[in-house]
Amino acid sequence: MKTLILHHDDCLRHDPGRRHVEGPARVTAVLNGVKNISGTEILPAPRATLEQLLLAHAPEYWERLAELEPAREPGNERVALDPDTFLSAGSIDATLRGSGAACFAIDQVFCGKAKNAFCATRPPGHHADATTAMGFCLLNHAAVAARHAQLAHGVSRVAILDFDVHHGNGTQAIFEASPDVLYISSHQMPLYPGTGYPDETGAGNILNLPLPPGAGSAEFRSAWSGYGLPELERFGPELVIVSAGFDAHLLDPLGQLELQDEDYGWITTEICAIAESGCGGRVVSILEGGYDLDALASASAAHVRALTG
Ligand SMILES: [Zn+2]
């Protein structure tokens, strides 16, 4: 079976401004990195339905976003939702493709049409909570996907693993009272958004693994081998969702961690091995951050290569 790669050109239309690091060139770089990996198939990402996105977001929040979206494409008008999170014409479609890709990927994996999947979509999602856009994120795709899996496929336990350099405060906030979803994050601390301390444990379902600036392969691997992966195994998920940010890479301009491409291959292989033995290999990965285009291409390629096994 194949590893699906989900994408849609609508993801290029979200335009936070020419100087913004979270630009459309990111997904182009990712697609260039992963397009020729054997064992993959690229499919168009559908839009999430209203019912799907409301699984993780408040209806008033979504209505406000839809109202604020600038109407027309030339003109480049943008609405600032916070100092670094913007809505342009096309943003709503772009973020709907992100959540839709993740839900579709889950359907494909559960009906046996795909081995696993990677959603090459933007804007990212893990900073958005039920009612707030922040940190470049509008909809929390991992959260929507986890709830979709529970509702549509009768899954009870879902694990979300997040190795983006930033803590996924939105994902944590959405699930901190939900013991049916395990959230494990490795991230740099101190760093935006300022959450992710080890004592933030939710209902016993949150595991934060902060790493100091300058930490690299050894510290990353030992945090996951020593704490993250054993906790994943103990939890026994029926589905693993990965918030795959590549901004902990040595070359990334937003963080000071020093991961290399091989570390992304390593963590992916470890996650897939646990998923293989516990939940039929069901892994759905979603692009989060990653802002050095060359590193993004090579690290996402290492990630997808490991997904193909
Ligand atoms: Zn990030």
C-alpha cells in the first residue's frame, strides 16, 4: 500500500505578505522534496466540511473568520488577527484544504486504501485553539482530524505527536481535558508561544518534552526514546497523528534547535514501528512549521521516505 501525499493549489493562495516567513513557497519546496519518492501517490486535498471543522472549533470563531476574510484577490488586502497571523483572500479555502486533507487521509487509512499519509498543506494549525487564531494558524488540522477519526471511525484513543520547534499550545488546549487523546510535544524552550512546561499535564494525557536552545540530535532522540515513545506505546493508540513541523532543523531561522534530516527520518521510523505493532500502521502526518526552504524540502523528504518504509 502507498503513502498518500495530500495537496491542493488553494494552499498557495493564503497570502500573509511577501516578507512573511510562512509563504506559499513552503509547500512548493515540500512538494519538490517529496514528489519523486517511490511508494507515494499525490492526491488533491478536499475542503473540510463545516461539520468537520466544528468538531474542534467554536461556531462563532468560524463565522468571524469567514466574515473577516478579504473578498477579492488582487488588492492584497489583509486582515491581521494578531501581529503575525493574517487573513487574505483565499485564506479560508487554504485552511479548509488543510483540515480536509487530514480528514480525508484518515478515511483513506481506515478504509485500507493507504498505508499512511502526509498532508502537504498550509497554513499550519497547531497554535490555533477552539476560538483563537495565532502563530500563523487558523484551523487546528490535527485536532479536527483526531475528532473526525473518533466520530467517523469509532476510534477511542488517538495520539498526536508534535515535533515542531514550537509548542502546540492550541492542540494542548483543545485536548487538555480529554484523556482519549494523548498529546506529546518536543519543542524548544524558551520560545514562542511560551507554553509547554513539563508540569502542564492536562488530564494526564499531555506530555511536554522541552529542549534548550542549542539541543540537537542526541537530546531530541533521548527525549523521545526515554519518554515520548514509551508513553505512546503505553497509551496504545488506534491512530497516530503527527504534527510534523520541520523548524527544529539546524538551518531554520525561527528556532535554535539543531536537528538534521536524519533525525526526522529516525523519529518517523520509530513512530511507524509503534503504530505498526499497535494500530495497523495508521499514521497521518500534517505539515506544521519549517521556514528554511532547503531544509524544509530535505527534512520532509526524509520524513516521507520513512513513512513509505
Ligand atoms: Zn513551528
